[in-house]
Amino acid sequence: MTERFMAEAVASAAVPGWPADDGEMAACIRAHDWAATPLGAIATWPASLRQAVDTCLGCGFASVVCWGSELVQINNDAARSILGGGVDQALGLPARQAWRPLWDGFAVLADQVLRSGKPALGEDVPLEVQRGSVRETAYFTVSLGALRDEGGTVAGVCVTAVETTARVRAVAARHESEARLAVFFERALVGLSEIAPDGHFLQANAELGRILGRSPDVLCQVAIADVTHPDDVAPSLAATLQVLEAGGSATLEKRYRRPDGTQVVAQSSLTRLDALDGGEPRLLAVTVDLTARWQARQALQESEARIRAIANLVPDLLWSDDAHGRTDWVNRRWLEYTGLDEAQNLGEGWHSTVHPEDLPQVLSRRNKAMQKEQAWESEHRIRRFDGGFRWHLVRAEPLRDRDGRVVQWLGSATDVHEQRLSRELLEQRVTERTQALRQLLLRVETVQDDERRRIARELHDSLGQYLASLLLAVNGLKGELTDPTARQQLEVLEAQTQRVDRELDRLVFILRPTALEDCGLSEGVEAYVRTWSELTGVAVDLELQGLDHVRLPVHVQAAAFRVVQEALTNVAKYAQASQVSVSLARRRRHLVASIEDDGIGFDAADAMVPAPNRIHWGLLGMQERIEALGGSFAIESQPGAGTTVLWRVPLASAEGGAEPAAGSGKAPVPLSGQPLPASSTTEISKEWSHARRPLAQILLGRLAEAEEGVRARDDFLAIVGHQLRSPMNALSLQLHAVERMLAHGHGSRAVEELGRARRILRRFVQRATVLLDVSRLNAGQFKLDVEPVDVPALVERVVGACAQEAAVRGAPIHAAVEPGLMAHWDARAVEEVLCNLVTNAIKHGEGTAVEVSVDREDAGHIRLSVSDRGPGIDPAQALRLYEKFERVVGIPSTTSGFGIGLWLVGQIVRAHGGTVDVQAGSQGGTIFRLKLPVFATSARPPLAAPT
């Protein structure tokens, strides 16, 4: 029979299309090149191998045939579906190669089968399998059986695998869960125990041992009744019996006894656990220690009793409302004050104690606060038991639970009757003082305007006449001169004189625009805005309405003009604007104005609040000017959003003087009709004096600023009159001499004298330029005109310009300049700085040599120094040198000056981003050292609020 079966197998192998199975692996076997494998071509395979392959392909389990000494692998479709596509690549490979990662485990079993011929079993063997795009670890129970050839010799191994991954993972998950439950049981923050039906503990965790004062091992030797308080044993046993019979759970609070005699209050929850094998049920007990909670509750009750006792002792009226705002408690002081019993005050009964005039406002404020769940405060009158009303400060705060919900409102009412009356009296006095200070401010502004007119008149009448005479004289000389050179110099002289005349007109206009006096506010503002726009280069859109042929009171015109002037000054200093809009209109009985720019803006709310060491006099000054006339003033600005200045002045009241401030008028009548106690008045006076201090500080500061400004202008006017009149007198004499020479035919001498006159005029122009720079620096309009500068050429020009004066004073100038130095500076400004320092060295050096040194300090800076060997400067005065109008005291000299030269030096050097200092020389005299960056900084200052 066996021989016939084998013959049939051989015959079937010889038939094309073997193996006949229609599975995917059968197709792979038919298509595989077996001649290239150790098994050779299929036709050479023994019948036993083909039979084993047919059996493998027909097996429903994953099966692999490993044949020959190298155990060449052939698998079925089931193995292919479990082990993935990698099995196809292993077809025809030796098992050692195909199962390389797992061969060490399988080799032992395979050798055992090959040697003994007996089957071998491997349970839950882990294998790395590729399933689609995922590589994972799977578990298999593997059976290895011997495959014998025709001679009965073991020629291979048949491996059959059943996947047990799900079971292995389920067992692992169960073990992990049991481990977690064990850890949870031991580490739980509540007491856990398992109890037998007879009430004995089967197991207990450490927390239960802590609660009951016994170790878990000791607890397992006792029953529930042994640790329960005698009075709670019966309820405890009843709950246990109920759960055992009916199932479900039961919870009760009970007391436990510890071995040391102390008691523990705890909450125990019992749940029935039915046995899976049908055995008797057990109980799971969860025990929570309530001792701390019970003690806290006792302490809370005692604390509430103490708080209520204290609440009945305090002089304030106290109450509490429920979450809906209904009063549920008042203290004894409330009952004594109102004369009502507790029932009359609860609920909404307290409404009857509030003054009828105050009740609507109190209810409105209270209801809004309760809707928003916010604290509220009110000052109103509460009726006393005798029918009189007294002012009280009432406050209420919400009390919230842990979830943030309002559960109660607590309130108090403090008697502030005397303070209220004192405050009303003080408000009246403060209003009166404020009005007086504003009237004083108006007088100060009038004095300032008068002083500006006087200064403008002095400049116009004195210097203006000199310049007019000079221009007439020069114009007359032009007609008499025939020498082209002399005539050309005279034309230059005439142009420079006209320039000085225009600058003088501009200064006079800034001090007091003639259009404001001659034509009125409309023309004055229009002229000033036009000039301001030309000087700053900022476009202005001006709108004037209802002011044609209208003359307003002088003090109204002056205040309005100065506010516009101050606002535009702030724009020039700080705004960095490209467009400004100015609107001024008379609307019915009001003068309304707005000044709006598109600049960088600032925090208006912060700027208008006085603070220590930071008071913006300009903004507050504008506000005080307007409010002194009974008007309103506002500023709207945000960083990056520009600034708008808005104000309104009532013209009806302004024509008769400043309108009284808001709140002034009839003094308030004390509600009690009795004089206030002196002590209350003193205390409230201190409080309100401190609150009103910023206003007084502002007004007094403005007064001091005005006085200082008048003194500074007097000093400056005296300096201007002296310093500019001297060269003008000399120039007039020089031109008179030229006229005589021309009359006598001395043309060449006249040319020389005209040259001297030109030098005198140049000095005049230089001094006028200094005044112009001072004006621009004060107005915040000084800007650098940065350009490439040949530093050696600049020094050469300065030395040449000062050479004549140095020769007259016997003070030679020695210059040492590093060749090839180039910088980006404002050439005129730096030249003025260097000329100023050299001129000072010539003046005060007493005929000693003046040393000028210029070199490169590093890649980004150039160092300049000017020194002399004169008497030097007192170190005590060195810190004052760079202040405006300061001059060195104690140095013998016949020279004088504005006292602003070194101040200008410091301002120009800092504008370039440099530094300047002064030191005593090693051989006497003074050394001024400047450090300037090669590239001058042209950035504007950082964002700051206008002052």
C-alpha cells in the first residue's frame, strides 16, 4: 500500500502543475527556481518530501516544512498570512538564514527533533513579525515534528504554529491589573479591608491600620465588633447583615476604638463581593477618617459663636445677606441704633432705615454690584432711633465657596457724619483758594505778556533802528562807489545786514506777534502758524471760523494764542509729525479749538497726573490757562496714534473775567446745623490738603516758572542789547569814515575800510547766529545738517578765522591734525564749536600759545582738544560752565560774552552723540577735550511726553 502511494506521488510529481493546491504559496512553489537551492529541481525530490509539502499546504494552521541537512524552508498560506510577506522571500532558504533573529531559540528544538525523532513543543514563543507596514511582536505555540524519508530516516522537521498573542496579552494585562490593584489597595489614602460574613477581617491596608491604631496583621486576627465603639456596634452589624442579604452597599458614620483608648470618627462604606466560584460572599469596606473634619466642624461652631459675640461689641453696624440679597442677620449695635427689633430689619425691612432721598441710588448701586458679584460701597444717611439721620459709609463684600459661587454678603456701616460735614466745608475752602490761585495765574500771564511786549519793543526800537540806518547807509554808498571790488563787498554787506534784520523780525514775532495786537486773534494765529510751518517744515491745515472782524477780550486772546503756541511747540519738540491740523472757531458763546497731529503720541492719562520729580508744566499750564477762564481742556493721545488737544472757553463769562470754577458758588450748609468739632476739622483738613496738593503745586510751580522766565529774559535782553549794539556802533562809525574818504577821493582807503566793516558785520552775523541757535535749541527745532566733512580743512578754516584776533592778543595758534581724517558732521555746527573754544582760549590765555590737536581715537571716534596756558578755571566752577548764561568768574579779562558759548558747545556736541569735558593742563591753563563719533547720530530722542 505504501509503495503504491509513493508511486502515485512520484507519478503526480512528474505531472506538470504540481503542487496541485490552488493557494498563493503553491503558485510560489511552482514558480520558484528550485534548481538553485540545496533541494534541487522538483523532479528530483523524493516522494516523502512532496508528500510533506502537500500535507503542509493543506494544513489549516501555519505550517513550515524544513527539509534536508540545511533545513530548507517551505511554508503554507496560513504561515504566510501570519508571518507577513517576508516569508515569501525566505522560500527555499535554509532555516538558519531565514530565521536568523530567532534561530538560536529554534535550533535547540530542531536539533532535538532531528536527533530523537520525537516531537518538541514551544509555548508562547515571541516572534517579530511584519504585518503590512507595522512590525510587532507576536506569540505562538510551536509544535515541531519529525519528517522521515523513504528509508525511515529523519530528513526534516515540520513546524506547526498556533498564534497565542491575544491570550498572552490578556494574561499579561490581568497580571498587571492585579498588580495595580494590589498597589492601589496598599497605597490607597482611605482604609480598605476585606471582611468575611462573620465580621472578621480577611485583609486590611496600611491606612486602615493607621486609622484604627493597629497593624494590618493584627486586624486580620479580630472582627469588626472588636474595634467598634460599643454604642455603634448594633448599627454596624445591622448594616453588614443588610448588605450580605440584599446586596448593594451601605454607608454609616461610626466611632472606632483604638488600643490607647482614644476614639476615631470615620465613615465606612460596605459593598458585597460575590465569589466567582459560587462560594460565600465577602464584604469590601472603605473607611475614611473624619476626625479632622469633625474637629474642624466643632471649632467652626465655636468660632462662629465668638465672631457673633465680637460683632455685637464693635461700634459699626454689621449685617449679612443670603446669596439672593435678603438680610438674614444684623448685629446688636444695628438694633440699638435703629430702635427696631430683628424681625423688622430682616429681609427688606432695612429699606425703612435709609433716607428716602438716598434709597433709590443705594438700591441701584447694590443691585448692579450683586449682578456682577462685586463688592459695593455707598455713602448715605441712616435713620437713628430718635428719627434723626446720620451719614454712614456702607461697604459690602461677597463671600464665596470653593467653586467661586457667592453664598453670602457681609456688610458694615461706619458713622462718618462729622467727616462728611468737615469735607463739605473744606471743599468750599479749597474751591475758593483754587479760584484765587487761578486769578493769580491770570495776573502772572498778563505780566508775562507785558514782558514779552517790552522785550519785543526794545529789540524792535533799538536794534531795528540800527539795522535800518545801516541798510540806508549801505544803499547810499552803493550809488557812489565805482570800484567793482568795493561795490561787490558792499552788496555782500547789504545781504548779510538784511539777513540779520529778518532774524530780528522773527525773534520779535515769536515774542509778540503784531498781528495779534493789530488785527485780533484770527490774524495772529494765522501769522504764527504760517511762520511755524516755514520754520519746522511741517504742513499745517488751518481752519478759522466766526473770528473775522471780531476782537475778543485781551486776556482771552492772549490765553488762546499762548495755548496754540505751546501746543505747536510740543509738536515740534516731541511729536515727529508730518501733518498738523489747527481749528479755531467761535460757536455761539464759546471759543472752541483743536490742535491735532499725526505724530508718535504718548500716554495722555499718565502725562496729566503729577508725580514726584515729573510734572509736565507745559500741558498742565495749558490746562490752567483754559480753566482759569472757566473753560474745559482735554488731551487725547496714545503711543503711535498721534495727539489731539481740545479746549473750549465760554466767551460770555470770559468777557467779564474768569468764570468761577466748577463747584464754586453758594457754600454748602452743614446738615446738622451745628459747628464741626475742631479735631475733626483738623484731621479732614490734613487729608484734603494732601489730596489737593498737586493743584497747588502746579499753580505755584507755574508762578515760579513765570518769574524765572521774566528774570531770564531780562538777562538775555541785557546781553543782546550790549553785545549787538557794540558791533553796530563800530560799524556805523566805520561806514561814516568811508563816506568821508569817498568825498575826498580816497577810493583805495575806502575799500580797506569797507573790508573792515565787512569783518565787523561778520562778527555781528556770527553773534546773531548764536542767538538763532539758542532760540532753536529752546524751541526744540535744532537739527543737524549732516554731510561729509574734511576735518583738516575745517580746522584750517577755524584757525584762519581766529588768526587776526590771536595776532592782536599775541597768542599764536598751533594746530596738529592727523591727515586724511573724514567725518559725517554738521560742518557749520562743529566749526562753531571749535571756533568758540579757540576764541575762549585766545581771550583767557593771557597771550599764551593755543594748542589745537585732532586725531582718531578709534575706528568710530575722533578726538579734538583745545588748550592754553592761562590762569585756568576754578574746579568749583567747572560744573557750571555748560549752563546757559554762565560766565567764568575771577579771570582778569576785558572781554565779555553772552554766557552761552560753552552751553552751545555742550548742546551741539551732545546732538552729535559726543562728549566734552574740561581739565587743568599739566603746565597750567585749561584743556577742553571733545570726543565725536565719525558718523553723527541723527536719531530723534526716544518717545517722551511733552513737558
